[in-house]
Amino acid sequence: MVGTVTSLFALLVGFAMLCLGHGLNNTLLGIRSVQEGFPDWAIALMTSSYFAGFLIGTRVSTLVLARVGHIRTFATFASIASAASLAYLLALNETGWIAVRFIYGMCMAANYVSLESWLNGLADRSNRGSVLSVYMMVNFLALGGAQGLVVIGDPSSHELFLVVSILMSLALVPVSISRRQPPHLGTGGHVSLQLLRRMNRPAMIGVGGLGMALGAYWGLGAAYLSRAGMGSAEVASFLAAGFIGGLVFQWPLGRLSDRLDRRIVLAGTLLLAIVTSAVLGIVIHRPGDFPAALMLGLALVYGGSSYTLYSMLVALANDYLAPEELVGSCAALIMLQAIGSLLGPFLVAGLALLSGPAALFLASASIYALVLVGIVVDYRRQPHQPEATHTTFTAVPRTCAVIAELDERGSPDKN
């Protein structure tokens, strides 16, 4: 037990360092791309390039893991990610950044798969839920805390790029000195046509739409907020408030969706996200005219409602499936989310030609409205969820199918 706790602590520390560097990197690139005068299409392509690399990386990393193990896989890709964070300074042009973002996306996918599968090997039925909850808390806290690092340097210089590289390199230390306990990687998620037919259609469409909305927000948020006139500290605070909202809203909304029909809670959360997005689409034209507390409050509610949707949509999709199908379901939903994340930045960039930075939130409002219509139609068509397969809500990250094996609902050792 002591060895397990020690190994788990070391992995989570390494994961926190990784997320700190990753969160700072993303915000820094958004702000710096505006300062460099990159056009919107180039910024959108950089974001899509990251998600394309991430999608490929989730597949390639399992092959590398099988050959060299978890420590070497993580060390390799974390080192490349650290180097990539410095390569931006050597290629200060659109083409160079697009290429580096693709490589960086592959590295981050491999890092996530390495750590998540390792956690899966350390968890069992007695602590699986706790492990996943702690993992989510570390994820949101580190990504939110990373925004505070933006103010320690000037985004127009090289200091913050060095900080990103240092954090990525330091993530290697606790992981490298941990006692290696190679986990079973499982099937990696088998996606079949029969499985897709059995999954809840509004949930599938919702995950794809959510990928479009949050993919654009994650990749373009810092750049568009900067274009709207916010300073570096204001952009960082806004993004941090969104991550804090995701942390605070995740559990209560999820538990509520267990007690009521999940689609009702989803509809209410979507409505909250739509209203908040619409308001942000209006105030973002002149953010300086509104109190800072109002902007941070809107960011917190936007992040809290948006970041919570994925877990509930996954739970809704799984409500119609057998436990042994959960890993395959997660793989299918991740594919849909990744496709949406690839397309979302281009949608927002196109809308920005007409509405400017407000497109970031107006697109979210429109996408969420379409998903809401699908949820309502599904509820009217089938008022009651199937009780035989209704699953308990578990907060899940939007990373890779490996983490689905941490979910006790699909665990082979569940009684």
C-alpha cells in the first residue's frame, strides 16, 4: 500500500508539472501569435494542427509503450515537447509554428497515454474512483494555476518559453524515479458499427459539437481575447476562471444527473452555457467597459458549464451500453471529439470575419443550441432512460481511451 501511494504521488506530481507547462504554453502562444501579427486563418490552422497531432499521438503512443515501456515513452515525448516549446523561438512564422504544434500535439498525447495507463495499473476496484477524481482535480488545478505564470514574464520576449521548457523537463524527474509497475494496456477500445448504433445519438452529436466549441476556445481563446483588447494578465485571469469553474461545477452537476434524468440536467447545463456564451459574445466587443468581477464571473460560469458537459455526455452514451463496451465507447467518443476539435477553429475563424472576437462565444452558443435541440427531441421520443443499463456518473477527462479503464463501471473486477 505504501509503495502504491508513493508511486501514485510521484506520477501526479509529474502530471501537475506537465499540465503547468502545457497550460502556460497554450496561453502564451495565443497571446504571442497576436503580437506577431499572425492572421486568423494561421492561428486556426495552428490549433487544428495540434489536435491532428494529438489524435495521431493517441494511436502511435500505444505502439511505443508496448516496445519501450512507460518511463522511456514519457521521457522521450516529454523531452521532445520541452524542445518544441523552445523551437517556437527559432521559427517565428506561421509555417514553423503550425509544424511545431503538430509535433507538440503528438507528444502531449503520448504523455497523457503514458501517465493515464500507468495510473490504471496502480488502481484497483477499491481506489479506482478516487484515483480518477484526484486526476481530474490535478488537471484542472494545474491548467488554471498555469495562467498565473503568464504575469511573471513578458510574452513578447523569450522568458516564458523558457519557463514552459523548464516545467516540461521537471515533469520527468518524479516519473523517472518512480518504481515501475507496468500496467495492462487493455484493448485500447474496439469501435464497431454495432457499438455505434447502440450509442445514444444526441450524446454522440453533442460530443462532436462540444469538441468544436471547446477546441476553438482552448486553441483560440487567448488570441481572440487579446484581439478584443485584454492585457496578458486579464487574458490569463479569464482563462484561469474557466478552469476553476470546470473544477467547481463538475461534481455537483454530475451527481445531480445521477438523481434526475441525465438529459434534463444536460439540457439545463446547455441552456446555462448558451446564455453565458451569448452574453460574452456581446460584452467581448468592449471588455474594458465592464467590471473585472463580471468578466471573471462569466468566465467561471462558461467554463463550469462547458467543461462539465463532456462527462455527462459520455455518461449518457454509456447509459445505453453494457459495461464491457465502455472502453470502445470512450474511444469512439474521443474520435468524434477530436474531429470536432479539428473543425472548430476554422468555423470560429470564418465567423470572425463577420463578428470579430465575439465569434469565439457566438459559435459556442450556436453549437450548444443545436445539441440542446437534439437532447430535447430525444427526451420527447423516449421519456425514460433504460434502467437496466443506467450508469453512475464519473468525471472523465477528454484525453485518451486508456483512462476509460479506470472507470469502475467497465472494470472486469466489478461485482
